[in-house]
Amino acid sequence: MLIVIAAIPILIVIFLVLMHVSKGSGSSSGSTYSHTKNWMDFDPGKDSNKVGDRKYPTAGIDSVMKQEFMNDLLDGDKK
């Protein structure tokens, strides 16, 4: 009986730690671009608020580069 009483708090702590870890790896931790700052990781839906932010000085240029790359990739030889 004493083992069961001691195991319940341990299981609760393990459950809470696992829940905290899974929340940190979700979308609330930021976008990939905020970690890498690579123009290929720029997502206009998630990262458009970073354009003009001092923490991301190249966000405007990166968004244009990504847009031009995608246009060239998708348009191909249609010209």
C-alpha cells in the first residue's frame, strides 16, 4: 500500500514533465526561421511579422528571396 501511495506522485510528476516537453516542441516555440534565420525557412504565413523587426534584420530580404525562388521554381520555362 505504501508503494502505491509513493508511486502516484512520481507518476504525476513524470506526466507533467512529459506534457511540458511536448508543449515546447509545438508551434508556440516559434517558427523554423526564427531559429535558423535562413531565407529558405521563411514562411510568409508565420514570419511576416518579423519584417521590420530589429531581431531579424534580413527578414524583408529573405521574404523577397523566397518569393522569387518559388516563382522561378514554379514558373520554370513558361516564358
